[in-house]
Amino acid sequence: MDMTDLDDVPGADEPLGGTDLALLARVAELSERVDPVPEGLVERSCFAMTLAGLESEVMDLMVLEVPAGSVRGDASPLETRTITFTHERLTVMIALSPGNLPGTVRVDGWLAPTGALPIVLRRPDGDLSTTADDDGRFVLEDVPRGLASLLVEQDDVPITTPVIEL
């Protein structure tokens, strides 16, 4: 018997009964105990599907620089990364540096060509929005570390960066 052919399975076209539901609940419980869903997988999957569902043009990641760290007065290393994304119609450069709160980053960004455009930082736990000034500069402070992507709406066409780790 072919397991994909349910015509030969007695009761396959009948509604589920109480015994069936109890058995399925027990299988789900055992599955969760033996092979639980990895922490954060659901959020990351939803985030990836949201990004994939966007009808937008994706920018290319061009440059990733990690300058040598310096030391603050509290002797903690100062981490700064500069990332540049390019598209035929827009370039976005961002500098990531430690935020004011633990576990956060400050995102300083610049657009070229310049312009007051809406900026959305898309994250699994929600979006953060701002607007670039006339010179194309924008700042997002105290952004929690994790996966993120920038979305810039230029001439009513959304342009998004690849997902990066902040």
C-alpha cells in the first residue's frame, strides 16, 4: 500500500473523534519533550517570512569594516562597525556602536542620494521607524542587539537591506 493513498485506510474520511484528538495531543507532548522547538526559531522564522513577503528591491552588502577597538573610561572595549549597502538607486551606510543601555546598539545612518526619506528598522520583535533628514542622516538609539533589516521607501518603491546581526 502506498502511504500517500488514503483510500485504503479504514476511517480516513471520517471526522476525528475524542480518541484521535487524545492520541494527537500525546504525540505532540512527546515531540515537544524529545525534540523541542529551538528558542527563538518561531520569531526568526516569522521575521524571515515577513521579509520574504515584502515586494521590495534588495540592496547588496558591499563593505563591512571592524576598526580596532578603543577603550572607554570604564575600560570596556568600544565596538564600532560600518556597513555599506548599495543599490542602483540608493546607497545606505550605517555605523553601529554600543548603545546607552546594556545589550543595545546605536545606529547612525546616511543615505545617498540625500533626502528626507522614511526609514524602518525591521526586527523580529517589532519595527522601529524614523525619518532621514534633508541631508540623508538618521539615528536610531538603544536598539536591542539581534537580527535586523533596514527598509527605505524611495519614490514609493521599498528598498530593503539584507538581514544583518546588530
